[in-house]
Amino acid sequence: SVQLPGYQWKYAAKAPVQVIVPVNHPLTRKSMLTLEDIKDQPVTLIDPAVNPNFLHDLRELYRAIGAEPVVGEVYRSNFQIRFAQRTKTQIHITDDFWEYHETDFSKKIPLQGFENGIICVWKKGNGKKILKAFLERFPVEGKDL
């Protein structure tokens, strides 16, 4: 979510949250995962010094069940995480906007009841016609902050 007082936001696109699981992991037997399924699993993390929003969003997700994520290895980018999936036993939480394709090493499984998206953010009260026309292209509603 976006936490900027005085701003509004709207989804430009939404997709289910996905869990990337190593193919030898017991969770691969399921076609859909819940937070309860993954709450005790180490999760790869993007270094908060590089992207503080990743840890914030992960904590927000786990808050739905009153838990904290079990942080596994920390990487500087999603690309490093994708490469590490070849040899690691940890899970990674992502969405369909990153190109994580199933491989011989990993399987992508949807996380039941959760979506993520690409958002547009603008200052409240901005009544410019061009902004309104742009935002009308996106049917998904956002939230006032």
C-alpha cells in the first residue's frame, strides 16, 4: 500500500500474489497456498537498503494472520533471487508483474485471497483534465490516503 498523506492512488493493474517454491519442496503438492501454509517458511528478501518497500509489504501481508515473515536470505534484486532459486530451499513471494517463470528448479503457486498491483499515485485535489483522462483508463478503484 501507499502511505503518503495528502495523496490518492488507483490500481492500473492487479494480479494474484504468487509464491515461488523450489520443486523439491513439500508445498509443491498444493495448487493454491494460504498464509498459514507459508508462515513458518523462510522467505527471500530484497535488501531493505535497496528497496525498503519490499519488507514493509511483506510484513503487511503477514499481518493478516498476526504473524511476522521468517526472513531468509537477503538479495539486492529480484534478478539475484531468480538466479538463487536454482539452488536454495527458501520461498519467494512475488506477483505476475515480475517475470518468474516456472523452471526445472521452481514452481509458481498462487497465494489464496491476495493480490498485488501497479498503482498510479497523485496529489489530492489535482483536477487537471489530463490526469482525469489518464485515470479513467483504469477501471480498478484505489484508496484515499
